[in-house]
Amino acid sequence: MGKHLLWENIKKGDAHAYRQLFEKHVAILYKYGHKICQESTVVEDAVQEVFVRIWEKRQQLGDTDNPKFYLMVALKRELYQRMRSNKFQYQDPQESHFEVVFSVEEETILAEHKEINLGKLKKAMEVLTPRQKQVVYHRFFLGLSYEETSEIMEMNYQSVRNLQSGALKQLKNEMGDIGLILTLISQIFS
């Protein structure tokens, strides 16, 4: 079922379409939520709240061309609201620390195939600002457009383009091959 039809069917109360939306996007939302907040229970509750709210307010939902993007924005807002209202240390979304974490499994797989290049990329990623890391994550891992990235990061379109350009230039200066960089980035965030 196409994403437009899926969204329209949810708005009409189709429980099967709602279940498909949940199954298709829940894992990526958990991953994305953990980039914003490291408290697993807060992320889990926020993801569940986003889906509950969608079902409860399905008749008032607006149209969207990209349900994944809609869900990500809703989750981001929910997490920031929870972080503000709870005991968690809150940072302004514009200044939040966006950490790139490499799991043991990712390290092992990458080490087998591209150990030297991964080390170079890690070192190169350290020079990026938190905002540059966010742009790289949104654009290359999540596949969001410049417009979607600018909306979710609450920045203007040109600033997102400039951040991405700056990030890729820095990475290219460190590593040389932009194709290799993009390939490794996709492995890092998967």
C-alpha cells in the first residue's frame, strides 16, 4: 500500500493501515528518539504517545506526502516537551548535543571491511559540529529532503544546505573520497 493511501486510510479509521504504519516506522522512530534522548523509557513512552495520538486524532490529521517525516517531527516535539517538563537535563533543541554512537556490532562489521577508513571517518566526524552531525544524519541516513531537514531542525533551507556542504567539505578534506565517505556514513547510522 502506497504511503499516501496508507495515510488516507488511517484518517478513515482503517486499523490495518494504522498497524502497517506502526510496523513500518516504529524501529526508526526508536533509533531517532535515542539520538535526542538517551533515557530509553522516555523514548519508548514518547513513541507510543505519538502513535496513540495519531489514532485518537485520526479524523483531524492533515495531509502528508511523507508519513515518516510527520512521525519524526511529532516524536521530536513529544520528546522535547517531556524533557522540558520532567527532571531530565534539557538543552535547547538548537544547541542539543547530537552524538554519533558506534555499537559493538557496527564496529565489528566495519572493522572487517573498512577498518582504516572507518578510523579516518570517526576522526573526521569529531571535527563536525553537533548541527552538522544532525544534518548528515537526517540527509544521508534518514533520506530526508532539505526542506524536511530544515523543518525538523527548525532552521531555514539555506542554512541546512550550508551545514551539509560544510560538513561534507570537512569530511572530504580529512578523507578525500566523497563516495567512500557517504558509503561509510550509511553504515555508521544503520
